[in-house]
Amino acid sequence: MEIEKEYLYKSFKELRIKHFAEVLDRGLTEQDPKQQVVTVNLFKRCCEKEKSERKTSQIATRIKSARFGQVQTVENYDFSYNASTRKMEKIYLGIHNNVDRENLPKAIFVGNTGLGKTHLARALGYASCQRGLSVLFITAAEMATNLLQAQKLALLEKEIARLKKPQVLIIDELGYVDFDTQGSQLFFQVISARHDAGLGLIVTTNLNFSQFNQIFANEAVATVVVDRMVNEAEIFFLEGDSYRKHQKSLKNKSKEK
């Protein structure tokens, strides 16, 4: 029973329940050995339930704060879809299944519209929430607008800090909006700050890296942005027909059954 009691003391401390250990010790001195076993087991079940409920609540809070827009998980992605997704499955799952504070996800998904890039990015973000990490999902367009607006209102430092704060930042749809000179420099500041801090970064884009000079103000900015983004990141190239059509086909087949 001493092992169980040690577990309880540790749990009380973890749950920040200050006086339960004192109450438990006093109560056990008034009980016979059989009653003590019952009491200790009851407290143990209470602690396990409290830990479980708190973990569930914390995960729900992190998912809400991430602003995914839509929750998408790896279980709902069909890697058998085509040759490019079959090729990436093992490496992707290696990243997904090993996400933790010491192994923050860094990945870039490149491909045309409708190939499941955002689904895969969200799935990594969702896994990060499950593992206790803070996540923020934002489109490149929204990020550019927020940065420029913050600069006009003299709140740029605060906005950059907000984008640097999450352990995992997901930038979706990079390539659909052009950045002017100011916007390009501000975008680079965020990417650079996160890179230097060793934080997680996930990006989806419809452009090859050689085409980034089409969306950023000049070649120099495009080069340094790519340099910071790809450093230590796994790059996934998606090809083929629309994954959305594939998903719809699977749903229709499922309904027919």
C-alpha cells in the first residue's frame, strides 16, 4: 500500500491539491488495514478521474485556441490515394507520431489546390494539441493583413509576439496572396524569429520554392524566407488529381454499402 500512497502524494502535488495528503494521513490512522486499502483505492480512482478530465479539457481548449476552422485528423486521410501520398506516408507518420516538446513538427506541403495539403497540416496541428503543445492555424493572407494593420496601429511588436508564441504555427495557402515590400519584410521577421527560437512551423503552398519571388517583393526576401522555412523541415510534394474528389468518391461508396 505504500506504493499507492506515494502515487497519491505525487498526484496531489501534480493536481495542486494542497491539503489532501494531510487529510488522508489523518484519516488512515483512524482506520483498520482493510479500510485503509479501500480508502487509498478510492482516492486513487478520484485522482485518475481528475487527471483524465483535466487532460480532456486542456486538449479541447488548445484545439479551440488553435483556430483550425475544421478539425481534420490523420485517421481520416487516405494515403493510398496516389503515388505521391503513398511515398510520403512513412515519413509523415514518423513526424505525426513523434510530436512532443522536444520534437516540434516542421513540415512544408507543396502542391496544387485540392490535394489534401491543409488536411495533412491540420492533422499535425491536431496531434500537437493532443500532446500538450500550443498551436495556431492562420492563412498567409490573414497573417499579412494582421501584420500590416498592427504596424499602422503601432502594435507590430505585439502581433509578432503573438505569432511567435505558439509552439507550432501553421501557415496555410502561402502563394495565393502577394506581399508588398513591407509585408514581405514583416513575414520574414516572423519566420526568422520562430526559426531562431527553434519553434515548430508547418506551411502549405501551391508554389515551388523557385516561384516564391512571384509573391514576395524581391528575390532577396524570397531567398531568405525559403532558407528559414526549409531548414530542418520535411518537404512533401503532392501531385495528382483532386483529393477532395477522391474523398467524395469514398463517401459515396460508403453510403452505397
